[in-house]
Amino acid sequence: QVQLVESGGGLVQAGGSLRLSCAASRSIFRMNDMGWYRQAPGKQRDLVARITFGGTTEYADSVKGRFTISRDNAIRTVGLQMNSLKPEDTGVYYCNGVPLGVPPRWGQGTQVTVSS
């Protein structure tokens, strides 16, 4: 059973920081790459950061140098530290496996709003 619970979003001014957290069920977390996806208003859901089970990370160009993804395999959580936030970072953030399951199952996500 897939369970994903995201938290930590909120309203922040441009230049500010937020830290997101995700608790994942064993079925999706174990040995899998994990990622944070972002869905901006009116746009598709895109992968912005991913991390392997061993801790290797990759980032979309739009967030590179500002976001840091992390994971704690012992307690099955994934974090996303977001610094120097920009209005274009606004959206709903979801965590999930990488690649996605078929069909993908999503948590409720957490809303991030960055005001200019």
C-alpha cells in the first residue's frame, strides 16, 4: 500500500526559505530513488529533485544551487530544503518514487506560495 504524506509548505516572501518533509510507506521507499515534484498553476507536474537510496542527488536547472534534497532511510522520510525562493517556485509539491509507479499514486501534496 502506497502512502505519501507531505508537509511544510506555506506562504513566504521572495528570497525566503522553506523546508518540506515527506513520510513514505515502505512499499515505495525501499531501495527506490525518491523525488520531489512540483505542479505550478496551470502546468504539468515536473520532477525538480531526486535522490538515490545511497544519497546521490540530481536537480532541475531551475532549482539547482537553491534546493537541497535529503532522505533518512531509517525512518523513511525525504526532505527538501528550499532557499532563495522565487515567485516561479509557487506550486503544489509532491514526493514520490522515481520513476513513478504504474499507475502513480500521490499524496495530498503541500502548497508553496512565494510572493514577490
